[in-house]
Amino acid sequence: MSPESKKLFNIIILGVSFMFIFTAFQTCGNIAYLIIFVVCFCSMSIIYGVFSASNLISPSVVAIVEPQLSMVVSGVFYSLYIAVFIQPTTWAFYTASVFIGIAAAVLWTAQGNCLTVNSDENTIGRNSGVFWALLQSSLFFGNLYIYFAWQGKTHISESDRRTVFIALTVISLVGTVLFFLIRKQEDTKAPGDESSTNEIPGDSSAIRSYINFHYYVFTEKSIKLSFTKEIMLLSVTTAYTGLELTFFSGVYGTCIGAVNRFGSEAKSLIGLSGIFIGVGEILGGGIFGLLSKKNRFGRNPVVMLGIVVHFLAFYLIFFNMPNDAPIAPMEGTDDIAYMIPSKNVAIFCSFLLGLGDSCFNTQLLSILGFLYSEDSAPAFAIFKFVQSICAAVAYFYSNYFLLQWQLLIMVVVGFFGTITFFLVEWKAAAALAARGSDYSSI
């Protein structure tokens, strides 16, 4: 197998592994509020809060343990979290939330490193799109089952819950095992290089020195990168992806399930909504990945499409969904917004939310891999730190804010996030032109 084919194989395995793990995790998050309503949103807030803090150490963990093993261990913790739902207890639920927050930071930092190592400036756009399309296929499969299995049900029995979460736990474990198929790249250091990070000294004092060295090096790099102009500008865009991630992955499904005017279909519509979010994600990831080499205008048009699509979705949701839907009790709400709630409009908005999200995330992955090919782990750790802390904040206020205020926050942050992305992309294009490279290749 040629080096290029080997790299593409690794990207595909990476995407398929994430697809299995997040088929389980995202389906779990999409339906969890039906089982333990208030505890679910508190749990997600804990997960993303711990996730954000853990990104401060995740680059060091990935450097010491190596990306492949880091992803395997993280995948095991994802499976344990999902298994808690089989017989949920509050203490186990909150404990698992803390551990999965740590695991998520390590998993996504390792993912960013793996994506970057297996890409170059000519393939980072394609590989980001391929990975994102495979990852977001997870929204399709799990929610398709929920749609058909729970159609017409107004109450979810213990038997239904156990069946779903046992299956999701197994699916997550399958994805974890697939990480072992990723093939390591050749070591680029000379055989006699004493500074090779692929060898760890044997005695305990040397190991402690080795760990301390990596901790300080990567922490120092992360801190320095955090205060660069590019990272600070991209952080606004990243903050928006955290807010809208919370909205489409948890809040919007809650809103749909709370609308009593949808009748007995309300619960199964949550699954259908997840399917169409996945369709939008897959379509966006596939198109922007396959067409990346033919795009002569860079990443900005894709991000512009993303914000336009999201603003359209927010406008339709504002008119279609009751204002109290995010904070309605388990019995749901009988209120209406500015129109009689429409199932078709609700599902169309799900598609728009997925499509817009893929626009932002594929281009953020691409530009980070392009700008920080030499410091991918710290750069992706900062990306996930900002995204996750904003997601945690959004999960917290989603328990209290009416729908209109949640939409307004996303509109404001999304507008400024789009502008800051444009500024960074223009600078990247200028740097690429100065090197004599073709801008369309990114």
C-alpha cells in the first residue's frame, strides 16, 4: 500500500470508528431527556465543563500514551457512560459524566493529531470532509431505529430503555476496537535521535521526568497558541459551534418532543429530527470534502453558506416552535408560536441545522490542520476547550432561557464568528500565495 493510500485508509478507519462510537453517544443524548429529564441536562453541562478543563492536559496525555491508544481508552469510557443508562442511578450518572468529560478531551485531541498526521496542505480539506461525513453518519443509524421503534409511544418502558442502551453500548465498543486498525506512520526521526518521543525510559524517575517534560512543553505551547491572533479570532467561531452543538444535539429534540400538538408522533419525531440532522451533516461533509480540491475560493464561501443556512433555520424555528418548549415540563406544552406547529417545517429545520454545522466544523478542522500542522495537538485541544466550555454554558442556560433568547444568542455569536473566520482565512490565503502554492488546493 502506498503512503498516500495508507493515510487515506487511516482517515476512513478514524471516521468509521467515530461513527460507531457517536452512533451510540449522540443517540443516547438525543433520547436521554425522556428518561431522566433534569439530570440529563445537568449531566451534559458537567460533561462539557470537565471536557473544557481537561483540554489543558489532553495534549500531554496524547503525547505520552500516543494517539491510537488514547482513542482506545477514551472509547472504553464512552461505552461505560452509555452502559449507565441500562440501569440509571444518579451517583453513577454524575460519576460517569466526569470521566467521559476527561475521555472526550483526550479522544478529540488524539483525533485532531491523527487527522493532521495523515494529511498535508493538499489533502487536509478532503480528509476533513471525509472524516466529518463518516462521523455524522452516526446521527442517521441510531435515530432511524428510535423513529421506528418508538413510533406512537407516549411512554418509554424499562424494557424499551434496556434494549436500546444495551445495543448502543455494544455499538460503542465496536467503534473502540476499530481504532486498533489505524496504521502508524513511519517515524521521521533519525534512528539515533535521542529526543525521539516514541521511546519512554524505563526507571520511574526518568518516567516522571519524561511526563513532566511533555506536560510543560505542551502546556506552554497551548498557552502560547491561545494568545496568537489567529487562535483568538477562530475562538469566536469555535464558540458558536459549541452553542449550536448544544442546540441541535439536545435542545431542539427536547423542543420537538415537548410540543403536544404533534400528538402521539412527538416522541418518534425526535428520532426523525436526528436522522435529518445527520443527512445535513453527511451531505455537507461529503460535498465539501469531495469538492475541496476544486474550490478556488477557499473556505469562506462554505462558512458563509453555513451561517445563512443556520439563520434561515433559526427564523423558521422561531415561528414554528412554542417559546416555552425548551423548559416545558414532561407533560409538554400546548402553546403555539406565530404559526400552528408544523412537523414538516420542524424536520426541515433539523436538516438545515445539520448542514450548517457541517459547513462550520469541516472548515474549522481544515484551517486548524493547515495553520498548525506542526502543533496539531495543542491547536485542537484549544479548539475543543473553547467549543466544550461554550457547550457547557449553553446546556446550563437551556434549562432557564426561553427559545427566543437561545436563538438570539446564537445569531449574535454566529454573526461575529463568521467575520472572525473570514479574517483568519484571508490571512491564510495571503500566506499560501506568498509561498507560491495554489489557493484552490486547500
